[in-house]
Amino acid sequence: MQVIIFLFLCMVWGTTWAAIKISLGGLPPFLGSGLRFTIASFLLLGFMLLKGVSFRLNKKHLKYIFFSAFLMYVMDYGLIYWGEQFLSAGVTSIFFATFPIFTGIWATFLFRSEKFQWNKFAGLLLGFTGILLVFYDQLLQTRFSQSVIYGTAAIVLGAAGGGMAVVIVKKYLSEVNHVSLSFYQMIHGVFFLLIFGFLFENTGSVHLTAQVWLAVIYLGGVGSALAFALYYWLLQKVSAITVSLIIYITPLVALVVDYFLFGEVVHPRAVVGMIIIFSGVALTEFDRRRFFALQQKFLILRAKPGRQNFDRTNSGSR
């Protein structure tokens, strides 16, 4: 189930890059993301009422929900939406691929919720190298004007904030029901995003076409309400670093979608990059103790037939 949900999230969030780009065609960044999560909040509220999910929260959790909501929604999503105005979806995903690296740094050195393991950090860096290779051509074509530099900085800062939010949720909010957690964190996020939107953005630029509405509804329903509930369920089962690896797979999904829908040619370099990414993910998830335990079992199984033959030979000589 964990693997299925991990792959499902990779598929869903791999398609949201394009949907965000479409929504930006009719909505400014903070208002657009605010509308997305408003829809998601109502859907989660309906689900909680329908299924009788408890709305109760322990007071000790409130400050962590408040802080993680600001990091996840304003710093992460707000800045991603803002930064993607100036960058292509592919280049955006390169800089956002620093998310797992930040998650590893915060979890290991700041919050000390996970032990340092060389293979995890080597895998994270290998995966990031793969992302660079996959989107190398798009990166090469990007002219780093002042607005692009600001957009890049916003996305990296958003990745740092999102990574910290994941670690906080993993360490302090794991006992909270995953649907309740998604709902409460999201309504705080909506408040922040809409405040920023109405204060700093031009509401006259809003142009809601059918295409923009479809993109926002998809982002709110599938890409947020369903995805976040599953994401936090998964985070309760596995490490923060493991969950953050979704960020490395989603750009590959976006590439495949572009290939089938728009006929985009996949460069051989991108294929090599994909292999490197999967190698990095495998290295990150490599468990040395489990490997040696399996090796020992294998050696024991190999030794048994030889031992049986040896016993038969000795019994025959008697």
C-alpha cells in the first residue's frame, strides 16, 4: 500500500506542474494557490463530516500546525507559483528538486529526527544530478535575467520551507489523524495565501476561463485534497527523506506526459538522467543491515545442499 500511494502521488504531482502553468494564465500566484486550497479545504471538510472524522486537536499541536502551514503554503506553494511565472515547468522542477536535500539537512542536523547515513545523502545528490541532466537543455536555454534570478531564488527558498514543514509534521504531528492534519494545515494556509494575494496582487488581472477553472479544480481536488491526505498518511509510515523523494520522480512523469500529449522528443541525455535518478532513489533507500541479513540467509541456503551431500557421502562410507 505504501508503494502504491508513493507511485500515485508521483503520478498526480507530476501532472500538477502543467496545471499550475495553466492556472497562472488567469490567476495571480497567491490568489491562484489560495483558490486551489480553498476548494481542497471544502472537499476535506465534506469528507470529514461524511465519514465522522474527529475535529478535535490537542493544544500542543496547534503551534506546529500553524508554523508548518506557513512554511508549506506561503513559502512552498506561494513561492513556487510566483517563481513559475518566470521559468518553464522543467527548470522550475530542477530548482525545486533541492526539496529532498533540504529535508535531509533539516531532519538530520537541525531537528535530529533522523540519523545521518552516507547512502541517503549520496543518493539525494545523485538524484539531483539526474534532474539536472534531464532538464539540461531547458536550463541552457534559460536567460537568467533579474526576474528569472528572483524566480529561481523564490523556488529554492520555497523548497527549503517545504522541506522543513515535512520534518516538523513527521516529528511533532505524526499522531494526528492524516485527514484532520491536512484540513487544519490547509485552512491556515488558505488564510495566509489569500491575505498575501489581496494585499500584494492585482485582483483586476483575474481572468477565469473554462481551462483555468478546470486546472484549479483538478489542483484543488486531486492534487491537494486527496494527495495531501495520502501524503501525510504515508509520512506517518516512512521517513521524511523517503517521502521527499517523490520530488525526484514527478519531473519524469511530467516528461512522459509531454511525450504522449504533445509529442515532445525525449533526448538520450534525459534517459541517462532518469537512470541516475532511479539509482539515487535506490541508494537512498538502501538498508545495509537488511542487505547483510539477506546475504547471510542466501549463504545459509547455499550451504545447506552441500552439507546434505556431504552427510550422504559420509553415511555411505560407513
